[in-house]
Amino acid sequence: MGAGVELTVDPDDPTPPYEQLRRQLSDLIGAGRLAENHRLPPVRQLAGDLGLAVGTVARAYRELEQAGQLVSRRGAGTRVAARGPGTRDPLAQLADELVARARALGYDDDQIAGSVQGAVRRRRGD
């Protein structure tokens, strides 16, 4: 991936491989270790490098696109999205990560939303 960035997937980790990859890339982007417009390897290449199925890498990239961290364009590849004003809302990023992690653990959207609402109600008295 360049710039001393190494991605790994731990087969013994109960977290699904796509989520391990998504989280690592998200953290690298958030920390600025993958700069704006940095071109990521093609899905097939990264899948081969990591010993993963193409669909696993494609899912990680797709979720990062939905979160606004990556942009994919035919002919231009997949790149780190620009960080214009308002594009990196930290609360939205936390929410995206929470939803992705909870889904990876098997919770559905109603359970996730209910749990967040419950946490907000419990914290109102803080």
C-alpha cells in the first residue's frame, strides 16, 4: 500500500475479515496515514495480497465509500476521499463504526438503534 502501511487480517479474530480490513483502512484514513486522493490497490490485487476473496475486499471498500471515506471511479480506481468542510464529522464517523461493528456481531438495525437510544437516556442524568 506504500508509505509504510501494512494491512493484515487475523484468521483467528472472530471479527469478519471485511470488517477487520474496513476498520484498519478507516483508522489509517482518520489518522492521515492514507492521505487525500491516495490510490488504493485494485480489489483483486488487495484480495490476492491478503489471501481474501474478492467480495470480502469489495465489501470493505463499499462500506468505506458509503461512509464517505473512499471514492471509486471507473478508470481512476479507488481513492481516499477529499476532506472538505463537513465531510469528516467525527460523530458520524463514530456512528458508522458502531453500526458496522454491531452488524458484524450479528445485531440488526432495530437492536442497534434501541441500544443507542437507551444509552442516550441513561446518560441524560450525567
